[in-house]
Amino acid sequence: MRTTLITVFSLVLGLWITLARVSFGLVGPVAAWLGPTLGLAFVWLWIWTARRMTQTVARGYRIRPRTRVALVLSAACAIAFGLTAPEYADGAFRTLFGELGGAGANEMSIALCNPFGIIAIACAVAAVAFAAADGRDPRPEEDEDLIDESGMVLHPLADR
């Protein structure tokens, strides 16, 4: 269930990144580039995270909050990116915020779209790494193989 939910949500966010401006009437060439590049990479990272989370649960380990927080931050930045990414329409770059707030908001949106996109992808990569780390076996103690019958750790130079 969790994998399906994350996969569907990743598809919705990938479409939002790619086609948010088109759905509000700003049609141009930028959407054609965002789909196979940023949108596809974003969806792939989220599906990879979902698979790692499924493997973690199947192995009997819990998913730590850091994985969920990374996904939430990635989603928030992806939504903000969809709102601020420019589209070349009518001979100028226009954004959804620029349509609502005027020229100043348009310039600010264009300035903020790259950081939002970078943070969205970086948080998605962090979520994959966190999910993979959650599913690993705990590290063994360093001295487990050096303990003798009395419970004492043998000296590294002692005869075995």
C-alpha cells in the first residue's frame, strides 16, 4: 500500500513539475524539456525510495522519520518549483506567480525556481539514501570476534 501511494504521488508530482504551467494556459517549449529530464528523474527517485522502504519493512526494520521528512521536503519543493518555473510564452518568460503578482513576482519566481528544483532533487536523493540505510542490518560490534571465554577482549597481539 505504501509503495503504491508513493508511486502515485510521485507521478502526480512529476506531472506537476512538467505541466503545471500548461494547465493554467502558459504553453511553451519548457514543458517539453522538463518532462523527460527533471520530471522523469524525480519520479524515478521517488519510486526507488518506495522500493527501498518496502524492502526495509519486509526485512522487519522500521522506517525512520528522516526518510519521511526528506520525502515531504522534496514534495514541498517540487510543488514550489511547479509554481515558479518559467515558461516561454508570448515572447517572454512567464510564471504562475508572475500571472498573479505582476512583473516583480515574475522575476522573483524565476530567481527561485532553480533552488526549489535543486532542493527537490537533493531531498529525493537523500530519501533514497535514508531508506537504503534503514533497511541495512546493524553493524556488528568491533570486538565480537575478540572476546574469549572469560568475557574479556583479547589483546590484538596475543596468541590466539
